[in-house]
Amino acid sequence: MSGNAFIRWLNDTFGLLLLALLLAFIVWVAAVFSADPNEECPAPRSIPLQVRGLREGHLLFENLPDNATIRLFAPRSVCQAMAASSNSVQAYIDLSTLEPGDHELAVTYEIAPNFEPVKVLGFAPEQVTLTLEEFATRIVPIELHLSGEPAPGYTAGATIISDSRVVISGTSTLVDRVAEAVVSLDISNAVEEINVTRAIQIMDADGEPVPGLEVEPTVVTIRQLIDRPGSFREVIVRVIYTGAPADGYRLTSITPTPQIVTLFANDPQLIRELPGFVETEPIDLTGATDDLELRLRLVLPEGVFVDGEQSVLVQIGIAAIESSITLSLPVELIGLAPGLDASLSPDTADVILSGPLPVLTGLQPLDVRVVLDLAGLLPGEYNLAPRIEIIPLGVTIDSILPGMIEVTIEEAPTPTPGLPVTPTPATTPAGPTPTPTETPF
């Protein structure tokens, strides 16, 4: 066939060839889609709504939804793979750049890059409304409001309250409203000692309750002495101390034994003029880090005597301040069989720990480890829960994020003969990177 004849034949049949190729492509596409068709994933994915970046000293003052939903369109095989994975989709709000106040914040949705192709049809919520406030705490002395008078011939003696102060905490707006902490007791016509438990009322300057605060303690025990006539009088023991415990420690209790002593004098006027308590000699608590137990002498006015020993046993409680931190740690692999390589997604985890403040601030790089045990696992993909190893005593695990780590195990590449094998240097685990969180009192 001559060249001109071939060109004429090609011109006459080109359309038929193009049509045949197009039909073949359509048949191939139809075969692929019939095997793994695109479809809307069977049900909306329900995923936890995460809160990230809440800074120390801030409180999230709003009810946020626990979960978000997302509708996806993807090949059937991808829908099935995403349904089987716990971290294929994440939803979160980021508070790291927000200052206290009211905010409308968009919810961010992220699909893991190894799930493709995926189209997002819709998600809810698109944004949330929240309020950030500064966290505050105060120590407020407890005021006892006595009402009424004992029966004729009796007088009100010492009043013993199980706690002399209350710790309130919450948003700074509410804490600033507090004017006093009050307990009330009616002693009308009393002829004997009164022992009762009363709730502590947190009041503002107008005498109105202030709700929404954490209060510790919430109740106190009141012991009200009713004195009999004469030159004897029962009074409470008031322990005098100076200084404060070491940094990271707090005073938890001061308990004298006995808490009440009987005083007497030849002159009844001296007894009537007593203030209802007797003080001990002072004790210095500067730098204390542990409980103390010692005897302290009572300081008595001239002419007044104590019925019994002139000293009391005093027990002082000192405890470490509890706090919490967040550490961002690398995930360490153990138990991987020889000849295998493993890759992680993600390769770090956030661990929230709580415990005594001196212990937390003294954590060393190898005191806390995030470990993933791959012993006995063959090549493939796995979702495994990491294990936390903590050396210091008294530290507890509050949470670990994420709760599952995706691991891909593969055969290690075979070295090329004749080429030197460069050993991979061992990676020293990075030290814990603390992220401050809200510190309870």
C-alpha cells in the first residue's frame, strides 16, 4: 500500500478507532466503579469534639457538645476502612490564641491523609459559642453568727469550729463578688454544750448567696460551750504559729489535744474577763515539708491557772500541693521482631499527669515514657493503645491523647550486596515538655 493510500485509509478509519478507544475506556471505568462504587458512607460519623489549647488560668464557661457529626462521600472500600479506624476523622476547637471573653469559634474537621479520595458532604456543628474566664481562688475566713442568749444563769463559753477558713474557686467574676463566708448558730435558752453541723454560706456584699463556686469545705462542725456559774471556765486552745511551709507545700491542719482546757482563778472577775480562748507559745513553720507533733506551753494571764497540765500536744499537718501537667512525649517502640520496620501515626502523644507539685516540677527526661509493645506482630497495619511507664511515686495518669496509635509494620529493606550498611543512630527520647494546665487547690 502506497503512502497516499495509507493516509486515505487512516482518514477513513480514524473516527472508528477513536470510538473504539472511548468505548474501551468507558467499559474499564464501569468495571472499576462496579467493583468499588462511590457512595455516601452509610451513616454520619460521630466523633469526639476535642478542646485544644486551653491555657493555664482560663476556665471554659459554656456547655459544649461532646460529639460532632460529619457526612462523607467516598468509594465503598474507603468508607469501610474509615469506619474501622478510630482516628480517621478529628474535630476540634483551638483556644490557644483566645483571651477571656465571649467567642464564636469555628470547628475544624480533619481527615487523615491516608484515606483518599473522600468528599465532605456536610458536618455539624460548624461553629460553637463559648465564654472564657480567668480562674481565681481565694481563702475567706469563716464568720460565726451567734443569735439568742443561754438560759438565765448561764453564759456562752468558747465556740469551736472545725475550720476557720474556706477556700473558694471559680471564675474571677464570681470570686470577686464574695464578701464573706458565714455559718449561723442559735443558742437561745441553752443549758448545755451544743454540737451541730452547719453548711457554709458564701455571700456577696448585699447578703445574697453567690452560686457557681467550688467551696472546700462545704460544712463545718460547731461546738458551743455553755459555761456554768463560778470561778471555773472552759476555753478553747488557740495554737499560735509563724512562717509558712516550703514552696510546693501547704498547711492542712492544726489540732491541739485537748482542744478545750478548764481554767480557774481565785478572783471570778479574772475568769469572766477571759476572751474564750487561751493561746500557746508560738511555733515557727518556715520551710516545713512534713507533719509535726510536739508539745506547746499554754500562755496564761497572771492569776489564772489551768486544771491539769500547762501544755498541750499539737499535731500539724503539712502536705504537698497537688497539681497537673501535660507532657508531649515521643512514642517508643519495643518488641519489634528482627527484620521488620515500623512507622507510627502520630509518633507523639500528650500525657496528662497529676500529683504533688514538687514531684511534677522535678520530673526528669526518662521518668515518664510512652511505650508501644509490638511483640509478636507480623507485617500489617494495627491500631494499638500505648502504655505509660512512670517512675516517680505519687504521680497518676489522668489521660493520654490520642488513645490509639496507628502502626504500620513492613519488611525491612534488604541491604544491597557490596555496599556498607550505615547503622541508624539510636534516638534518645526527648524529655517531657510540660504544658501548664489548671492547678487545683
